[in-house]
Amino acid sequence: MAYPASQQRRSGISMVEVVISTLLVGMLTIVSLDAVGSAITATRVASEQLDANTLAASLMAEILSLPYEDTDDTAPVVFGIESDEVGSPASRAGFDDIDDYRNWSSQPETRGGNPISGTDGWLRKADVVQLNWQSPSTQLGDGQSDQGIRQVTVTVCDDDGKLTTMVAICSRDGHHKQALGVDATVVTGVVITCTASGQTHEVCASVGNHAMGP
């Protein structure tokens, strides 16, 4: 049976419908890829920020676990590294008091000088300044007598140039800077270094209660 031209049934889809469908699918794909890319970027940024916080906190704990000032009489005591502590600027193995970290910087490494894995292109810096006791926001100049209070600043710069900074105030009269009054071995900090499959990581925590050592 024949139908008039105006009443003939149409089969299939038109080219216009194909084009519109293709555009819609393409737009949805682009939106989905953009969302996935944003999620990946956010995860990477969060991971790098966590790494930076860990590196900064570990170095700060390491510094604060040391005595306020050097009590060794074998070399003239100065504000900074003493003459008998000069060595590789990357190694902190010989640092024995807080001010040894004055104007110090290096790629993230363990205290013994071994590179920390996953930190290529990163930089860790520390600085120590003397403060005015009556006005802690005021720094003392070189040559001025130490008034028993110092500011420690640790900065971590990642490979993208983003900075993470931690600041602490340390006093000569702080709770774990006091002499015990008797000869004893005390634990002022705990360092955990883990190396596996060529990867090295280190975390340090200061102990402020004069825990007795073995």
C-alpha cells in the first residue's frame, strides 16, 4: 500500500541529529576528563603539602631536641657553627646545639647526610635569631648579648617553588633545657630512619620530659 508523500514513515536518523549527539558526547567527555584531571591535581598537591609539613616538622623537632647553647669548652663559643663543627653543610651530624642551624640550608637529607627519597629539587632551610626578652618580636643584632630567647624558623621549598614555614620560640629556661643536677643520660629526641628498596625516609620528634635513656 502506498502512502502520500506527506504521510510516509521516516526511518533512521538525520545528519543533524548525529552531529548534535556527537557534540553532546564530546562535551560530556571533556567535562569528565577535566574533573578527573582536577582530582588528580588536588591529590598531588595534598600529597606534596603533607610531605612538606613532615619535612618541616621533622627538622624543627630535631633542632628543638638539642641544647639551647654549646657548653663545650674545646672551641670558642659563637652564635652559629663553632670551629670544631665545620664540615659538609649538608651533614648535621656534628650539630650539638640550636644555633648551629643558623643560616643553614640543604636538599632534604637525613642528619647523617643521606638524601631523602622523593625530594629531588626540594630545599630545606633553617635559621636561628636571638630575640629581645622584653620584646620578643624584636631581633637582636650581631654582637649583642644573648638574652635567653631565640626564634627558630624552618622553611621547606618544593620543586614548584611553594614554601612551607614553621616558627618556634625557644628559651634557655625552657622545660627541657634545664640541667638535671646529676650526671645522667637523657633522651631529648627520637629519630626514625627507614630505608627500603633504595628509598630513604626520616622522621624526628623532640621529647620534652627528660626521659631517661638506657
